[in-house]
Amino acid sequence: EGWQAKPDGVVNSPPVEGCPTGGVVKRDTKAYRSLPYNPKLKERAKALRKAGVLSEVMFWQQVHKKKFKGLDFDRQKIIGNYIVDFYCPNLNVVVEIDGSSHNDKQEYDAERNAYLKSLGLTVIHIKDIDVKRNLQGVMSMLSEHPSFKEKNHPGRQSGNDHPALRAPLQRRGIGYKSSGGKVVWNEELGKEIPERWSSVPLSEVSSKIGSGATPKGGKASYRKSGISLIRSLNVHDYNFQFKDLAFISEAQADKLLNVQIESNDVLLNITGVSVARCCRVPKNLLPARVNQHVSIVRLKPKLNSTCYLLCVLCSSNSKAQLLGSSHAGSTRQAITKADIEEFVILWPKSLIRDHFEAITSAIFLLKELLILQKEKLSSFQELLLMRLATNELNKSHTNTPQKATV
């Protein structure tokens, strides 16, 4: 019937043409409106989820855990003999991220869309390049799409209706009052803050604040590989520098278990000329420890606000307060654990924090990937230059023409 099965009986997903009915059964669940699906595609869908396509990962960071308008989203969901990129069961909406593989499949995509629409589903197509280059624009478009309008899901609170988020991007946080936001006076901070926001010391929202130590023997004890040891020279504002990253043995690392790094920890330099520099831990760095010049600031479980905390600590106002330059003639060269624990920050309500995290986490993820790529290219460049230089030296010794080899 226009499609071919693999030896294990699983149809190619998506099929070459149309959407056949063979192998398709009905789901016995209200959440999916008993949509038909082929159970033999489960492993294929699982593999696609693990593939980690960048545009899909970036979009998923915006919508999973009900980050987008409080709606549920499923990734790589089987419908009929198709596997759709994203499915919102609350509103029966399919979102497809189209890469270059769709360029020559207009007829096939039309048949696929017709089948999905015949099930009462709305299909929205987004270009892969738009997600990578203008993710915020994509999410704004979806927010205004008729299928996601508030009237289609009454009783759910939108993540975009707060005055702080309605303000133009370049004025958010500055044009809050003029955008209709209400403010109240905060005695602790001595200024007006948005209504229903609070001021809290870091100790109240953190599960861990603390620095490590340098292993016995200092630099002489470092290894060429092993467990990462983060030093102050690796920590820059919003940016982790892999250059000159130190490594220690597992035995050395075991003595520093109390400062074991976890995913999404925030790192803060606490001594020296780089004091108060701050960044987030890259996911590909683990396992890792910190030395005595770097402090870990780890939020409590379920407080998904790492990016917000990072932006707060990297702001000029926070640095001025941490260093004491706002009330003293010169900056300090050290920040104590007590200073960090007692440091008061502005803490928005969860709706705002979650929306902020949804936007910024994807941006930081893309930035980390680009930084890692840059590091690899820099290492490759150094290797090439070293080989070229060696070749030039050989030429000077032999005085015979040689071909440059790279």
C-alpha cells in the first residue's frame, strides 16, 4: 500500500508516502483522545528523543514542564504511523521543526498534514533555522497563534501576561511601572519593588554555599587528565573558560567531596583580582571540584531559577554590593561565606522566574555549545601553527624545499 516495513516489522518513520493503517491501533487513554498509533514505533521514537537535534532541544527547553502557558507537551509522539516532533494534548496541537530534510518533501508533508488534520489536530510548522536564530520570536509567534490563545484553554494562567513581560524587551525591568505593573515599598532594600515579589538572603533559597581547597602539593600535583578542578581563572562573567583547566586524581577528588560540583551550580569567585566574577557550570565539565578561590552557590531542589540567579549576581548593582564599593572608597579583594549567605536579592514570584528561565536557559545552552566549539577550534589552530612552525625550522636546517604538511 505504498510503504515498506523493516525486517522487524516497523514501518519507516515517517513512511515514504501517505499514512497507512497497517499496524496502527487505538490508545486507551483520555489524554490523547484515543488517537491511533503504531506501537512498533516506540523504540524509534525513543531513539529520536535521544538524538538531541539542537533546534528541538532548544524548543523543548521552552515548553517542557509546562513552561509555555502551563500546557503539557510531549516530544517525538507517535500518531498513526508518524512520529511528530511535539504534541500538546491539552489543545490537540502538533508542532513540527522542519530542517533541510523537508525541502523536497512538499507533497509528502501535505499528505501527512492532511492525515493529522483529519484527526482533529492543528499542525504548526516552524523552520529549524528560525529556532536557532530567533527563538524568542518563535515563542512570541506561538503565543499569539490562535491555537494557543487563552480562550482555547480557560482556567490556565498564561506565562506572558505579567506587566514585566509585556514591556518591550529593551525596557523590561526598567519600564515595569509604565507597563502597568504595581510596586510596593521594600524596607529591607530601601526602594520600590514589583508587587508580590520579595527580597530574600541567598541562604534562604540555597541548599549549598561553600568553597573548596587546593590539593596537597599545589600545581605540582595536577594531572593532565582526571577530575576537573575549577580555579578562579576559569570563572568569567556568564562564561566558563576551559583554557588552563586543572585536573586532579580520583584520590585527590575524594578529599574534596564536600565541594563536588553538580549540574546547574553557579560559581562565584571570592578572592583576588577576579573577585565577584560569576558563571554557570557547563554540563560537559562534570565531574568537577572547586578550589578555595571559588564558591559554589546551589539553589534548593525544585527552584529552577539558575539563570535568573546568574544574571542577578552578574549585574553591576550586585557586584557593587558584594564588593562594598557602593559604600566604601575601594573594593575588597575577598568575599566571605557569610557575605554570600547574607546577600539579599530580589526574588520574583514563580510564574516570572519560570518564564525567565525558559527564555534564558536555551540561550545559555546555545552559548555553552558555541564556547565549546570555539575551544576545540582554538586547540586545532594551535596544533596547526605548531606543525607549520616545525616545518619552517626543518627548512632552515636543510636548505632544501619541502612541502608544508598539515
